Amino acid sequence: MKKTVIVCGLLCLLSAVNVFAGNPVSVKSGDISVLKNQSNAILEIDYSNTKVDNKETLDEYLKRRGDDFVKDWPKDKETAANYFIGRFNNKNKGMQLLMEPATNANYKIVIHVNNLDMGNGGSTFNPYASPKAGGVIMTGTVDIVDMKTNKIVCTLTVDEVKGLGHVSETTRLGLMYFELATIICKLSK
């Protein structure tokens, strides 16, 4: 009986922690319902001010990892962005992201990446680890820009969105964008 009470108490505590943990993405300004509009948008991911582990710039990080990382980055970041585009278009019934840059886009979604924790691929080999163990964590903002007026119509704050773990760093980055797209689409409902 005593064990049952303790277990129930711990489960209640865990549930309370999850309720108060909050959403890692929130509306900072503007109106998120713009995502419900039947429209087209392009995606831009801004890494210009990105720090890795709040220490080094993204360029410094890539150079430290080696020439292959520097050389592969343009393709890797495109691959990762496609995770966001695919998930967003699948989950959102209004605005759709175009795969190719286009002149007929009504909006632009700009993800400003301020900090990245690139995760750890080794955790995927631990059978006791959660699926998110070792996943990339991102902090930053997302702006939704009206292309006609060039005005920001909505800004979202991103506070440590975490993707799933994977051996490949590119896949881990993509899975974080997949999670970010999922959360943003839930916000607009």
C-alpha cells in the first residue's frame, strides 16, 4: 500500500512538471492565425548570428570539425531545412511552403537560429536512452513576413526546441526542424 501511494505521488508530480513545463515556442508579437490563410511562403533559415553551445560561431564550429564539415554544410543545411518544409506542409492546412524560391510567394518564414546544441550521436546506441537523447536543441526566433509590405506579421520565440537523437548530425538537425514545424503548426490551430 505504501509503495502504491509513493508511486502515485511521483506520477502526479511528473504530470504537474509536464503541465508547467510550457511550450518551447510562443507568440512574441503579431497574429499566428496568418498560417491558416491559403497562401504560399518561402523558408529562409538565418544562421548569421548562430552560436554553437553558446561558445563559438557556426563557422568556427564547422572549421574545428574539419574541411568535410565546411564543404558539406551548404547541402547539409538544405537537407535539414527540407525536414521543416515537409512536416509544415503535411501538418498545416493553410499556408504552404514552396520547395523552390519563387516570386509568387505571399509570405516568408525566417528562422533566426541564435544557439544550437548539436547533440550527440552516441546516445542512440544506449538502449535505455529516450528517443530525444542526443537530439539537437535550438533557441532563436521565427518571423513571418508579408512579402507585399515587407513587414513582420508575427514573431515567435523558440526556447530550446529539441529533436530526436540520431547518429548523423545532419539528420539530428533535420529532426529538430521537424519538431519545430510540428509545434508551430499546433500553435496555429
